[in-house]
Amino acid sequence: MNEAPAPLRSSTVVAILLRLFSIYWTVQGVLLIPTAIMSGTLSGWLPVVANLMTPVLYGFLAFLSWIFAGAIATKVAGQGDPAVPFLQISRGDLFAFGLLVLGLYFFLSYLASSVNWLHYLAIKGPESIGAGNPNTMYELSAQLIPCIAGLMMAITSTRFGHRLAGSRGGKQAAAT
């Protein structure tokens, strides 16, 4: 006795896309934090404060786009807010698909360089970490962390997509 999901409105699709960009901006901001901290250990703490402004800006934009996604989507969709009839999928499925694409993007974007660094360290041995190049471990982690995070996001996309759709933000998107 499953009912077919109601056709999605254009504003709902726009709100979901804005919220996916919000997640993307949050991940990008978090990934920039180690860079900001490393710059402080190399040249004092003033650059840390300056470099932390970028992750803070990413976080602020992510927060605003998440909170105001419904209002922005309503403005973008216009007065008619037409239904998207060919998308007979639920909000949860759309969120899951978006998270899957975002996770695969991060995973595939960083996979080659991660494998390259792991290969380099396997050939040079563990003693090459820090010996003559103190940034080796940092450069490896800068590639490996988003690669692993993307893989984890892709694997858990269905579960988190449906949670996001069921959250307060997901219900607001349906109301727009």
C-alpha cells in the first residue's frame, strides 16, 4: 500500500541543491582548517588567523545557504512553482543521489593523488616521512582525508539522504 510520491516542485529541487552545496562548502571549509594551522606552525600565528577566515567564510555561507534554502528556492522557482513531473522520486532519494554524487566527486578527485603518495611512501619507506621533507605527511593527509571522506559519504549516502529529508530542513524544502 505504498503511495506514489507526489511530484516534486521546482522549489524543492532548488532547495535540495542549495543544501547539497551547503554540505560541500562545509566539507571544503573543514578541509582548509589543517592548512591554516600548518601555516601558523611555520611562520607564526598571525597567518593562522588570516587563513582561518576562508574556512569560516565557507562555514558561514554553508549555514546561510542551509537556513535560507527554502526562501531562495521560492524566489528562484517563481510564482508558479511548477511541478517536475518526470522526477517521481522522494526527497530522501534525491538527497541520497546528491550525496552519492558529491561523495564520488571527492573520492575520485583525490584517489589518484592519494595512491601516488601511498606508492611514494611505500617505495621510500617510513623513514622518508619527515626526513628532509617535513610536509610529506601533511601532503599525504591532504589527499587521503578527502578521498576517504568522499568514499564514506558515497557509501552512507542512502542512509544520510533519508535522514536529511526527514530532518526539519527537509520538511521546509517540501513546504516551499
